Amino acid sequence: MLTIKAAREIVREHTPAPWIKERRLLEAGGLYLAERIVAPEPLPGIDNSAMDGYAVALPEDASVDKPIKLKVIGESRAGMHWREPLAAGTAIQISTGAPVPEGADRVIPVEDTTRDDDQVWLKTIGREHDHIRFAGREVQAGDVIAEERVKLTPPVVAWLAGFGIDRVKVFNAPRVSLISTGEELVDINQTLKPGQVRNTNRIFLESLLAEEGLEPAYCRHVPDSLEATSKALDEAVRVSDLVVTVGGVSVGPHDHVKAAAEQVGFRPHFWRVEQKPGKPLYFATRDGTLLFGLPGNPVSVVMTSLVYVYPTLKRLLGAPDPELRTLAGRFDQPVENLDSGRAKLFLVSITGYHHHTAQLLPGGPQQSHMLSTVTNSDGFIIVPGEKTAIEEKDTFTVNLFPWAEIRGTSPQRKRADSG
Ligand code: AMP
Ligand code: MG
């Protein structure tokens, strides 16, 4: 049977490069840039004031020791700026952000002045260049303002918009389809009859996609029948870069996903990985479309989604760092009586940090139907198959859930909060 590493490698080999599309900037939020962008103009575009006050041209003999009175000849404010150069001995009233005219070499903040009709008294003269934001100080024309593969987060979108950039090349969002299988499953808003189960996996997968700003291109629930499964797969593959099925991939007489996939032309790459939970994981491709057949137990779905589907999704999105974030972690107490055999995807919660190492506790009972353990965890470690106990000195790489809160991700922050 394949190891987790080998299986992930196969998935990676078959993951196509993301495709590039030009889009309106305002419709590209959440996607990743497929080009490096340089500034078409400097920022700021012209010298402007950092304060409300007076832009001044001091007389030749100005000094700190004697009071200075200047003639106020006008005003520069938002949208109505003063265009004439200032002669020595004059000033203009100026607002934050308004252009500083030629001849003015500093801005005196309003609180350091006294106004007297068309004159202004300066209480200080400051220093040359005080409170002026010079043109090109933040960025010069031609400077790189966004690297390729930067995510178009709200500030990045605003930053680019500030340069008048209207269209950008981005990695196009992958089209993802979800198919759940199983006669026992019902929609979440239904009252359960004996033996029925709410379709929580579909909700999990839709929510995971939503976190990446994606909606399924095609989403179906099918009964345990070969025809229904084949039909759904065939419909899904036409509109998808990635198809994810849940359930029906094991060895039971009602598990049809593999046969259905092969019937509609998918080429299988692997079935079964040496891992617990999630052993029956299935992976196939048809043309450029990838298919993950996830086993149906809710914890298996979460784990196989995070180990295989999530990094694939991030690669298809063009993310620079598609893997889960990690931290080093250690258990506060030994953990005993682990199963031997397959590698264990072991759920952990982080209780604190000690010398930059996360302190871990098991997230709860590690059984593949117990979603409560996932909700009580911050991530998971991979415990090698042969290892049946964890000792306090053992250090693990903790794979953090993409949704883990700060508690699980920032030792710095945690320390600062606790004083
Ligand atoms: P299967 O992989 O189809 O054999 O399903 C394994 C277990 O997971 C069974 O107990 C199913 O009822 C449960 N299960 C399968 N699919 C879902 C789903 N979409 N939501 C919740 N539970 C599921
Ligand atoms: Mg089933």
C-alpha cells in the first residue's frame, strides 16, 4: 500500500499548472496574481502636506529666536490647490494631502501658529522638509508594487487601484464539483428516520471551498447505484478541474465510486493509502480533471481533504505556499495505546507555547466518525505506523487547520496577551 508521502507525490505530479486569465481588478479579489506589477507612476504623485497648517516660504533672515509673521496669500486644499510659487515671506493655508506649492520648503502644523487676519504668526519654524510627503517617496515609477502570486486581499486590491490599475492577470479560480453518495444520507434540515444520517460532509466541503472564495460548480447527492454515480461523475467532469466524491469508495457491495469513475473514462492512479483514518482514498484523472474519492466517515473526510485536496486546491489557485501551515509541537504527557500498522493522522489541540514549541494534547478520541474531536482540535500530527506510544520528548510537526484561530498559530501574540 502507498505511503502518505508517495500518494501526495502522485497527486502533485498530476496537478496541472493553474491557468491564467485577465480580469477586472475589482472582480479579482481573493485570487492570486499571475504577473508582477510595476508602478506606472510615482506615489505620491506630487509633493503634499502631511498636516493641516501652513506651507511656508520663510524670509531670508528667519530664525528661531524671533517671532515670525508671514502673509497668507491663499489656500491649498483637497481638490482646489494653490498653483502659484510662494515668494519668501509668504505662506498658504494647507490641508493634509493637499499639494505643497513650489517655494514652500516646509509645513508648520496649525497648532504651532496663530492666525491674525491675513497674517500668520509662527511659534516655531521647524526644519526644512518638515511635514512634506515628497513625490515618489513611497514608490517610484517602475518599482515593483506587487509580486507574482501575491493574493489579492482587500488592501492589495486597494493598493493597486490607487495606481489606476484596472485589469490584472490572475490564476483563474478552479472549478470544483462535489458529489456525495449514500442512501442513508438526508439534507441537514430534515427530521431523521431511524438509520438516516445528515449529510454533513457536503456541508464541510462546501464550507472549505467557501473559505477560499469558491462555490461548487456542480453539487449532487446520489444514491448507492452505479448508474447514478456514473451519470453524476460524467456531468461533473465536464464542468470541473477538480471533482470530489464522498463515500462509496470502500469494499462494500454498495460502494460504486471506483467502478463508476472508470466506466466514464477516469484513469485510476491509486486506491488505498497507508493511513488512518482515510485508508480507502481513491485518486484518478480524466484529461486534465482530477478526482478524489474520499471515504465517507466525517473525520476521514476532514483529514483526506486537508492532506490531499486542500494543497491541490491551493496549487490550482496559484497560491505560493499551498501546504498547511506547520509548527513544532510536543505533548505535555505521554500518549499510549496507539494502534500499530498504518500511519496515524492524529488530532491535537494546542494548549500553549513553551520556547516556541506548541504544547499539545490529544484532541479527543481518535475515531473516524467523531467530528467532535475535530472541532476540539487545532490541527494534526502524523504518527508513524509502527509507533504505538508517544513520549514527552518526542517532537512533531503540527499541521494546522486552515481555520485554526490565532491561539493555534501565533506564539508571539499569545505571549503578548498573557502579559
Ligand atoms: P462510506 O464511505 O460510504 O462507507 O461511509 C462511511 C460512513 O460515513 C457511513 O457511516 C456513512 O453513513 C458516513 N457518511 C458517508 N457519507 C457521509 C456524508 N456525506 N455525511 C455524513 N456522513 C457520511
Ligand atoms: Mg456509503
